[in-house]
Amino acid sequence: MEIADVLCVPGLSGFFADDQAAIRAGAARDGFDYAGGPLTPGFDRIRQPGRSLSVMLVLDDGQVAVGDCATVQYAGAGGREAAFHAAAAKRLVEERVAPELVGRTVDSFRELDAAVFGLPGLPAAVRYGVSQALLDAAARARRTTMAEVVRDEWATGSALRPVPVFVQSGDDRYTNVDKMILKGVDVLPHGLINNVEDKLGADGGRFADYVGWVRDRILRLRADERYRPALHFDTYGTIGLAFGDETDRIARYLAGLVERAAPFTLRIEHPVDAGSRSAQVDAMVALRAALAEQGAPVQLVVDEWCNTLEDIEVFVAAHAADMVHVKTPDLGSIADTVTALLHVRDAGLLSYCGGTCNETDRSAQVCAQVAMACDADQVLAKPGMGVDEGLMIVVDEMARTAALAARRAGAAR
């Protein structure tokens, strides 16, 4: 089967792109917006509408494979690429990528992905969307799911079962937690702790109270005592800001949070931001050691400064985290996401097939199948911050995929 044509259509993503530097610096909320001007290059305002670009590969039998280019909510932060502009991406795909795709066969996803992405200078957002479409095309050519393509081409040995789902609360961090508990979410609530004064508290008190509130809310609302979700909070480096980046003080604070979260597992994503990859590795290694000395079972999750496959390999080699957030738009190619998830798994760390609220339904579906094929420890419900929509997309996609793969396996036997 061959690619006959390539179409590109600009669209919307599931949330907004936010200037993290301006928000961390204390930009005041103005309704849903933020007051003031942006600080990060590439932003026209602090909060701007999220955009995407659908890449459609028309196959020679009339089928259409689809992938969506998109970038993270906090573009330009933590070593990431600048904010996404769909019009520029469309020109790039049409002028440089499409001529390389038309006429190619789609039997092997890995081979085609490697050939196309030998092209220099393609932004991660473009590689992300095009590679999704290539994986979809390979699945259509074989008449299987995308998960089966990944499982077979990488020999992952996965049974293709749904994996635990992590859901984001956004700023509605109380009502949305109730939704998560009532729906039995596996990992919650994210919390969006991206500002010291309003969300963490100068001494960490606001966040500590919130952790305790989430714990108490689960104990009150859960229908079954066997429901024991992991508590995963993203703090965007604010803990380091509040405690002067002093490792011992941060470790003591996190140890106190363990008591607030008990009896549930506590995960803290990006507790400090050291400003570069090497400094971030050193800071996380030191913090893990300090927590081990205190006997505090906090699982540290690495995010910023761990964007590419090379970055992930560096963090894994240093054992600089308990869990690695494989942030799919930052990896670019889906092939790199697969390689990263398997590398994390094989190193004995927890693998998190993540991404951002600022993606699309299509990228969420593709990532859900990839997470299954790689036996990820958790996958992000996306896009959006409304809980219900992203959770539905990812959970239902995994359920459908598992059923189709099981049916095919049964038929083969």
C-alpha cells in the first residue's frame, strides 16, 4: 500500500498555550485570562488559544491515515521548543515532508519513520503529527490496531491491556477531584501547582493542605475501600522556589507531605527547576538521596529538561527520578516515544506516557495505543482540563483496542 497524497488542515487543540515564565513570576488572573504581557519568546500574550495541524495521508486504496501536530501547554519552558503556529507548520509539511511521503509504501512504520525524519530541521510538533499518521497508515495496511504494529515491530511482548490513567484537574482542583473519585480514576489529581503565592504558599502550607484535602476526599467519597489511587501532583518547580532550592529543606517538606497523603502513594512531579539539563539531573539525584536518608517514600517524577530521547537517556542513567514523564509532543516522533518508554521500563523506573492538555483527540488515541503496547505504568488522559472528555477518549480507546487485539489473537489460535 502506498501514500497517494498528503493533506494538511489547521485546527484547534484541546486547551491553551500558557507562558509559564509569566505565570511563575506572578501574573494576575483576569477571569480565565492573565493580565500583563508575555515573557517567553513566541507568545503574543500570556494565555493564547491552542492550535493544531491535522496531517492526512490519503492511501492508494482510498483509506485516510490521520495524525495531529501539536505542542505542549507550556511551550518554550524547560528547554522546550517555542509555541506552535499552524500556518508555518502547514507550509513546512507541504513543502518538505509531503514530497518525501508521496509514493512510499507503508508496510513498516519504523522504516518509514526513520527515512522521513532523516530530514533536518523539522520541529518536534511536526514530527509528532506526521509520525502519528505514519503509524496509522501502517496499521491500516496490515488491518490491525496501531498498538499491534508497535508491539510487533519493537517486540515488546505486551498483552495489550489498558494501563492506569492519570487525569489533570486544571485550576478547578476541587470539583474535578470529586469527578475523578466518582469515576474511579487510577492516578489523580495533577493539581496545577504552578504559582508559589496562590497555590503552594510561601511556606508550602497551601499545597500541604490541598494534599490532605484530596486524601480526605477520597476516603469520604470512594465506594469501595479497595479503591486506592496514586496521588500525583505537578508542582512546576515551585517547591524549589519556596524553599530557596535547598535540598534538605525540600526533602523535609516532601517527607511531611507523605503523612498528609497516607495511605496513598505520593508522586511529586518537577519539585525543583534547576535551569538546565545537567543542573536538573544533579538536583534530582541529590533530592532522591535526601529523601532516602529520611525514609520518605516519595516518588519523584521528572518532566522539564527531560524532553528528548537523549535527555531521557541521561536522566535514566543517573537514576535521577522514580518515574519519567515521556512527554510525547516533546519527543516528536512516535518512534522516539516508544523507544523512550521501553528504555525507562527496562531500566526499572516507572514509565509515564504523558503529553499535555493542549493536544487533540487524535493524538490522545494514538498515545493510548502506544502506552498499551509499551506496558506503560500510566498514561495521561488528554486533551483538555475538564476531566470527563480526556478520560473518556483515552479509556475508551484502550478498551476498544484491547477487545480488537484479543479477538484477533483468539482467531489466530
